[in-house]
Amino acid sequence: MQSMVRCLMTPQIIGSRKSAAYRRCERYFKDRRIAFQGRDLNQNPLSPTELDRIADACGGYQALLDENSKEYIRRGMAWMEVDPREELLENPLLLRTPIVRTDGGISIDPDDTTLKELLG
């Protein structure tokens, strides 16, 4: 009889460590003593493949584009025709963050209820 072994992914928080939402997710995991991996986009941006996977899971590149970010407003992107994928790869500051990735899925700026669901 074979037994099935499931590899559990360590939860990953992707974003800027300076962000209050990032620190809220970090605190959620620390309070529950759940090991997690933090990833600061300023030091380690997403690869094209990672961005594609996250976009597929979250409803496309447009859903990942933070239209309220300082960078989006500064560049006047609301009035420009842009390719969201290209812009997100060039400038990680345009991403809606934090992004939390687990075995249960991927979520953008999750609240405590969503984090609990992601962890199963």
C-alpha cells in the first residue's frame, strides 16, 4: 500500500516590508507561530514566470496593477495606454501588495479571514 505524501509550501508574503499591510500579514503568521517566508520586492522583484502565475490566480494583470499607488499617479498612467504585464515587470512598485502565496492559493492584500482560509 502506497502512502501519499503532500509537500506543504511555506507561506510567502510578497511586498514591501515598509507597508502596514505587509506587517499585518507578518504579525498574523508570527502570532500563530506559523513559519513564513518574506520577500521584499524592492530587493528581489518577481520573475516573469512568477508574475504570470500570480496574475492567472488573481484575475489577470489589470487586477495586480495598483491604481492608487503613488507611482501610478505620479506617472499619470490613468490616461495612458499601457501593457500591465510589461509595466509590472519594469516597476514592482505598481503591484497591489502584499501578495500572500500558500498551498491554498494566492491572495492580494488578504484580511485575517482570507489568511485563515488560505492556510486551510
